[in-house]
Amino acid sequence: MSLDTFPHARLDQVTALLKTTGYRLTPQRLAILRALIGSHQHPSVEQIYRQVRQDFPTTSLATVYNTLECLKSLGEVLELPLGGGSRYDGRKPEPHAHLICTACGRIEDLDIDLGGITQAVAQERGYTEVRQRLEFYGICPACQEGSQIGKGN
Ligand code: ZN
Ligand code: MN
């Protein structure tokens, strides 16, 4: 049993915002939001789709895409366009750094303050609306163990 609790406040915030825009919150769309916001894994569209289909077998991939597009337009999901397809962070939509395992695809948040350097770049070069993406890549501890156990096969 995980000690982690579902971020109800975050879900409430997103559903309230969607309602103010007139977005129709069907049970399927709510299930998509729950799957996205309940996950620490930075899920892909396919992962969200597979999870929601367990409870709502008629859900289409298009509905998942549409819901994500709507959240993107509201700035309520962070898309990570990675090789092999995008992954999504619905918990923390503001830009932040990530640590990615190249063996298993695990993605973790990194607590690095990017605000100062972003502002410095904007000021020094005279740019406005400066954004950034920062990703670190490596092999996670679980995969390091796995590769040692697997040696000799
Ligand atoms: Zn790994
Ligand atoms: Mn993240």
C-alpha cells in the first residue's frame, strides 16, 4: 500500500477551471483527469488510455488527446516531448527539471530553480517570453540492480 495520497485539491482545481470554460466533464473525461493527476509516472497518452479503458471500455484515444489538448491550452498540463512520444505531468504544470532513466523510461521531478537563469537569459539577450526545458538522463538505481542480476544470461 502506497503512503502517497491522491491529490484531490489539484483535481478539484482543474475540474473547477474546466467548468468555468464550459467544458463538459463527462465521466470518461473525469477518469482521464484522475489517471493523469493521480500518476507520478508522467504517463504517455497510451498509458492514460489503457488505464481509463479498464473502467470505461468505450473511451477513444481521441478523447484522451482532446482532454490533454484542452488542459494544455489552459496551461494545466506540462507536455514533455521526448523521443518515443510525449509524456505528461498533470500534477505540476509549471516548467520544471526532470531526471529520466534511459533504461526503463522512469521520469522523476527535480527540484532545481530555473527561474533565475531564465530571467538572466531574457535580460542579457533582450528576449521576452523565454521558456526552457531541462532534462537529465541516466540509469536509475533499480535498473542498475537489474542489470547486475541479469549479467551472465
Ligand atoms: Zn530505470
Ligand atoms: Mn514533472
